[in-house]
Amino acid sequence: MISTIGIVSLSSGIIGEDFVKHEVDLGVQRLKDLGLNPVFLPHSLKGLGFIKDHPEARAEDLMQAFSDDSIDMILCAIGGDDTYRLLPYLFENDQLQKVIKPKIFLGFSDTTMNHLMLHKLGIKTFYGQSFLADICELDKEVLTYSLHYFKELIETGRISEIRPSDVWYDERTDFSPKALGTPRVSHANTGFELLRGNAQFEGKILGGCLESLYDIFDNSRYADSTELCQKYKLFPDLSDWEGKILLLETSQEKPEPDDFKKMLQALKETGVFEVISGLLVGKPMDETFYDDYKEALMDTIDSNIPIVYNLNVGHATPRAIVPFGVHAYVDAKEQVIRFDYNKKS
């Protein structure tokens, strides 16, 4: 189904740095072994400094990836923290809208912002993996669970269902060439945990990384993030959230429980928890603050929506891939989320 994959650096430019070359080379070979033709968009390998200084070049790459008919799928290199800066270069004169067409788009973390940009234009996207974090995994193979979803996506263009992984892994601390071929430390995984409400609920999923979403409402990280996100109406309005399922996951920064609560509170103040049909929350990386986050969710969200915790989605490994904008049926009792691509809700 998928033949050519275009790799874009929309947040961090790290894949252009020499110190990750061993990872990038490994990832390229893996994509070729899967029968794919990986291409790097013109600015994607220009490194941290260039990418940081040139949001307009990142925007150009994204538009080229959509307008180039030889590219079947767009794969984000990695996350970062400032892809909101692409907004004027994509939306001020409807630049992105002029070239947009349905195409598989896969990324996570700070890429949450890009998912919301594409949602504004009616594009269904896929959340949960990236080139550097998943395809360039330093173990001898891509993590089995993660690879299952990536292969399903490139072979069928879809994800049919998500079930929990049997295991989860500690995050690596060494990404140097010395770590090539070394396995991760694994632990038994407990599956989806229903914290509250009905075990079964449905709706289209949207959301992403909590810290990225928080930057829409808080400018303590970047002075202009709230202003730009408001100007271009990045956060969907409540009528759009109605009946949807919100997905939240936390980053490698492992926010302190008080910060986690503060970010949830900012979302609560939008009214989103009053209109969605349910909440899905990814496993925290290394299971740090696992119980504290559960408590914060129960304390902060006082509407009676179902909350399902501990999905293998987000920064903890391994990682499933979640279709955004496709009708989902969540069944926490059966431990499955199924997707219906024919339902026109």
C-alpha cells in the first residue's frame, strides 16, 4: 500500500546531527527492509540550529510532503517543543489548505500541534510513533508491539484495533553507538485500567501530548505560543469536541503530579470534559507517578465521563498507533479499542 515515506522535521532538527547518525542509518535500512523508499524532505537533515531558527523551512517541507504525489506517507522525525511556530507559514494565506490532500501522517509528542493543524483542514491523522523514537530503536529489531502497528499501517493504510501490550520497557539512558543491539529492560504490563464510568463508550479520538496541549493555554515555555494558537484557532471549539474521545499522554519530562494537575485544570477550564464521551490516558514513561496521575485525574475531572488509563500510547514504550478522526469503540472490559472506517458520525 505505502511505497514512499517522506520524513519531516517539524519540531526538533536532531536527526541532522552527527551524534544520531548511527540511529538514522539503522532506521533508513529498516524502512528499506520493509520494502519502503524513505526520502528526507529538503530541510529535515539540516540539524538542530537551522531547524530551530527556520520554522518557515519546516512548514515548506510539510507542504512539499503533501503536494508531492510520489510521497504516500508523511513520517515525523521526532517531537520537540515549538512546532506551533509553523502556524503563520501554513495558515496566514491558506498556504497548507491549497496543497492539502488525504495522506497518511504519523507523529506524536509535540507533533500534537501538527495533528490539530491538520484536523482544522479535515485530515484524518495517526498518532503514536515517529522515525527516531520507534523505527530507529537501538535493539536488534523494532519493538515487536510497535512494529505490529507500523506494519499494519503501511500495509493497509489503517489501524483496525488496539489491544494492550503484554510488556512495557524502561526508557533508555544511553543512545550512543555503544547501545546498538542492546535490549531494553522489560516488565509485565497490566492492560487498560478503567478508573471511572462505563467500560464501553465510543466516538472519534483526538488529543495528544498534555504538555503540548498546555502550551496552547500557557505561555511560560514560549511567550508567543498562546497568542499564535488563539489567532489561528488551533484548539478545536467545544462543538467540535462534542461526542469525541480525548486522548492524553505525558512526555519524557515526566511532569510532577502538581504540574500534571495544573495542565489538566487548564483543559478543564475549556469545558472539554463536559462534552466529550470519554478520556483515554497513556501510560506514563517508566510508570513514574503512575498512581499520582490516577489520583489527579479522579480529583480534577468531576464530570462522570469514562476514564481509561494505562494505554500503550505516547512516550512510554512500546507504542501503538491511534487513528484520529475515525469512529472508535472502546471496551475496557474486553481490553480492546476497535475502529470503524465506514461510520460517518
